[in-house]
Amino acid sequence: MSEKKLKIAIQKSGRLSDDSINLLKNCGIRFGNGVVKLKAEARNFPLEIFFLRDDDIPEYVADGVADIGIVGENVIYEKEKDVEIIEKLGFGRCRLSIAVPKSFVYEDFHHLENTRIATTYPNILGKFIAGNKIKADIHNISGSVEIAPSIGLADAVCDLVSSGSTLFSNGLQEVEIIMQSEAALISRKNLDGDYRKLLDKLLFRVKAVIAAKQNKYILLNAPNDKLEEIIKLLPGMKSPTVLPLAESGWCSVHSVINENDFWEIVENLKLAGAEGILVVSIDQMIK
Ligand code: PRP
Ligand code: ZN
């Protein structure tokens, strides 16, 4: 292996920082944190980690300062840099929405006609406005968008919403969802050679971590006469593992189930006669 190192940019502090760091750690990559530093070196993978402002990440990746990065789709689409989305990561889910004061009577987007909308997402908002043929004034500000209406700077805002508490505590109501967003792994266009190989190696691990998060390992005891019915309830990776228990007439059944169907399946398993059901998280899952 060459001595080349892949450089990854992640958010220094903000909504995506912890999950980005945890993703790399769950990929088995060990490194110091970026609380005081700008850069860390992985101890057991040819990777350098840069801790940056999320808004700058697409540009650094496009310019080759970093080879890859983890950043929200909201930032990727806003910045319009020449980067490629390699994999959506399933965390940092939020939406970019238009919100207006609670007293604003809003029925549809025509009510935005001739308003001033404050945002840090002028490109995405501009497209929404043009696409809907509305005339509105975009106030591109650098932060604290949510206070713009109360200080008379704008009639509406276009900002990220995740729990909704920022809007709520500023007396705003969400009226239009412009885009849904989640964190994504991006790379410079046409990453090649050794860098591509390193990315593929990392991606293999990332996919295993994501798949693991979406699935649970389930173990249960089944009476032999109910086994067929119980097995039908379990999709599994191939088919469930069935092992005899020391007590005759019973077996132990092991399988993997999707987190989304989990409670439904567990209920049905119980009704079908399963006992001693254990559910265990999976660290990595290689399909
Ligand atoms: C976003 C947005 C709001 C907040 C909304 O900021 O600007 O302030 O999150 O979240 P809530 O609905 O849970 O209250 P973010 O932390 O992403 O900062 P950034 O835009 O500066 O990166
Ligand atoms: Zn930001």
C-alpha cells in the first residue's frame, strides 16, 4: 500500500459533528478529537480528519483541500460546488422550510408574494421562488435567521428545521417545506487511483455501519410445533439459524430484522408462541 492518505472534512461543531465522529469511530478508525485542533491523524487507517465549518466543506472538497467530506445535503445543494454524493448517511435529518410569524395568515405560497424572506440559503430559496413564479425579496444574512421577523428585517424566514423548537420559541410557524436533508458522504469529482481505493475501503465500512444501525439481531426460544409459523415471521439475511435447546421440544431461533418492522414482528412472534425474546444491536453488518 502506498503512503497516501485520504483527507476527510467533517463539521467542527454543530448538528453533524458528533454523528460524523461516531460514524468514523464505528468504522474502527481511531483518532483524537477536534475540539481544539483543526486536524487529526487516524492511528489505524490512512486518513486525516479536518474539522471545519460545515458551510465550507463542499468548497474544500471541490478544491481538493480535502478528498471527501461529511456534510448536509442542504449545504451541498446550496453551495453548488463540483462534488459528488457518494452515500447518504441516515443522520442529521432536517428540512429546509419557509416559516412566517404565527399572526401571518398563510394559505399557500402565493401569500409570499412581495414579502422579504431572510435566509442563509439564497440559492435554494431563489430556485423555489423562481420555480413558483413568486416575486419576493431574498435577504441573505449570515446567521440568526429566526429573529429577522421580530426585529422587522423580514416578513418570513427560510431556515433549517429539525425539532422545530427554534421556530416555536421565536413565534414562527412552518408553512412550506422546500427540501428534506440528511448528512451525506461527498467526494471530489473523479477521485481516482489510490484515493479512490482508500475511499472504497472506507465506504465498505460505512455501509456496514449504516446497515447495522438499521437492523437488530433477534434471538428467541420456540416450541418445535410452532417453529414453522415463527420462521415465516422472520425475514433474516438468508434464513434464520435454528439450534436445538437442551430441553427437548424447543429450539433457539436467531435472525436479523429491520428496525422499522421490529415491534410489529416481535408482537407477532409472541402471539405465535415465541418465548425469551432477546434483541441485540449490531455493530457492523456485511451483506
Ligand atoms: C439550524 C437552524 C436553526 C436550528 C433548527 O442551525 O438554523 O437554528 O438548526 O433546529 P431546531 O428545529 O431543532 O430548533 P444549525 O445548527 O444547523 O446551524 P448552521 O445552520 O449554522 O450550521
Ligand atoms: Zn453551518
